[in-house]
Amino acid sequence: MAKRKRHKMEFEIEDVNLLPIMNLITLLIPFLLLSAQFIQIGVILVEPPRISSGGSSGGPNNANQPEKRELNLTVVVTGDGFSVNYKPNGTPVSLCPEKGKQPCIKAKMVGGKKTYDGHALQKLLFERVWKPFMKRNSLEPDKMKSNLFKDWGRVAILANDDIPYEVIVKVLDATREFPPEAKGVVSGRLACEFKKPLGEDEWVMKGNCMFPFAQISSQ
Amino acid sequence: MADRMTSEEKARLERIEAKKAERREAAKKFRNDPLKITSLMDALTIILIFLLKSYGSDPMQVPQKKNELILPKSDSMSNMAECVDIQVSRTSIVVKGKAVSKVVDGKNVPSDELSTDGHIIVKLKERLEELKKKAESAASSAGKKFVPEAFIAADQKVPWKLVAQVLYTASYVKYKKFSFAIVKTRGG
């Protein structure tokens, strides 16, 4: 009788004992929650500042094509706002819509805080610089030979010493990324991304960038 | 006896029996039913996997502190890579976890810690040179080329001058690439 009973017991389906796993998981979750990062940290790549008056540092330029011009796109950041100028024909031209009015994009006081309009700068660069020259320029390596300007994709940012760092980051965003208005003009996703493949030394550009190589200096 | 029972009594007995059986059944059910935790386990496992995924994905973490080091927000999508990190907070400049210089009023490096032309932070220069030498010898023994790169995590409110001094110092020590740490505003 007893033997038969034991035999029967072996075939009974027992529930899995989840208690130890539950113990483990309930301990792990608070610990991981504590150490979890809910904000994602990224980077913006910048070129080293020019120390002496020596030539520009590296980048896409072809020394065997002397006829190429330099665009010298410059964004000046002062306490009053942004001004933009470039040299499409060898002479510096201000990009302000109204001539002689400096700065072009004025910083506004919003709620007692000085606010710079990054989007306006982005739009200005896109409409006045990128769009008129885009057919003859490209950041694609294979089309480099047909480029008009050897420093296409570069932008110099001149900032006053007392400008808060977050404004510089805003300018970097405005020069690097396309504005939402570029949808339809630029094919693909409007995002500029740099990636560093594992084990490599160089960053590789991915996605659509407007003027991704920024060199910031003090004014 | 049985046939002497009226049909009424029979029905009553049957009802009692039925009730008893029902109660027995209910008691049995209550005893044998364990807590249903399968769905809870499912949820917990999913949470666990997500937390584990976010745990080790970033090569470097920047400890942010209110009124000291808050990174600016940006639309940049690029992720960081391993390199020398310089933290510029409102109170100090820290290189790889070691403080090299103080920051006064959340604005300036004391003038006695600057070089004579005011562009180079002397202690920072020494520390970066030391780190570069170390990394170079490590890279050469591994047969690799070393590209000195610096990762700068600066507070959003510090003046540009302070960051510029750090940049000048690092490029004086021949650091070739710089990346600014930001908090991503769009996912990806």
C-alpha cells in the first residue's frame, strides 16, 4: 500500500518553487534602479581651437586643387546675439537679412533670462548658406572633387568670454543639425551623428549634417 | 426506514449533502491553490532585463550635481567613446577623478594657477601631459597608434572663457580631438 502511494506521488506535477528566484529579483531590481541612468549622455565633436595663425587643422581639403576657395563661415556670438558672415567671393559678406544691422539674430529677454534663438540661426544658415551652395558642395567623400569650397562643412564660432557654455552648445547644435524646414530638401533622417567604430581612432560621420566641423575660439 | 421517509425529508437531506459537498470542494480549492505569481514574474523579468541593459552601456558616467555640474542639453545623437575626461564644474576642474584646479565664483580659475598669457591652466597642463605620456607608452607597447582625445564635461552655466582655457590647455599638450558632454534631448 505504502509503496503504491509513493509511486503515485512521483507522477504528481508539482509547482516550480519560485521563491528563491523571487528573492533574487526583488533584491536586484532596487539595486539596478538605483544605479540606472535615466538620462542619456552624448557628445558633440569639436575641432581644437586655433592657437597660432597657422593653417586650419586637417579635415577635408585637397591641396592639389588651388583654385578652390574658402567659405570661411563664421558665427559670432556676443552678449547681444548672433551675427553670421562668410566669404563666398573672397571678401567677407555679412549674412544679416538687413544690412548694417548687427547682430542679425538678437538675444531676447524671456522671463528675466537672456535667450538666444538657436532655431533662427539654424534657419538662416540653411536658407542662406547651405541651400544656395548645396548643389556644388557635398560632405560625401566621393563627390569631394566637385566641391567649390575646400572648407565646406566647417564653421568657425567666435564667442565672447562671458557667454555661458550652454549658448555655445546651442550654436553647435544649430550649425550641425538641419532645421525642420529641411525636410523634403534633404533626403533621409534629419540627424547628424558621429560614430567611433570599436578599435578605430577616427570618428565616422553618419547621417545628414549641415556644418558639422566646428572650431570655436575666443573673440 | 428509508421508505418511511417522506419525499420532503429526502429532498432536505439531499440539499444538506449537496451543501456539504460544495463546502468541501471550496475548502479543497482554497488549500490547493498557490499564489499565482507567473504574471508577476513575467513583469519582473522584463524590468530586470531593461535595467541590466541600461546598466553597462555607457563607457563613462558623469556625476551631475545641482549648482555644480549640470550638463547642457543638445540634439546631438553621437555617443561617447573612451578617452581622457575633464570635468569643469562651478567649483573645480577634475581630470580623471583627480582635482587639478579650483574655480572661483563659478567663473574663473585663480590667476596664480594660470600661465603668464592667461590661456593655460598650469596644473591641468601637467596632469594632461602625464596622462598622455602614460597612454602613449601603453599604446606603443601594444603596437598601436595613440590619438590623444579629450572629453569635456562642463556645467551649462560656466562662462565660455573657462571652457576655452581648458580647450587651449589641452590642445597645447597636443590633444587632437575634443568632445563636449551633453544630455541627449532626443533618443536614438
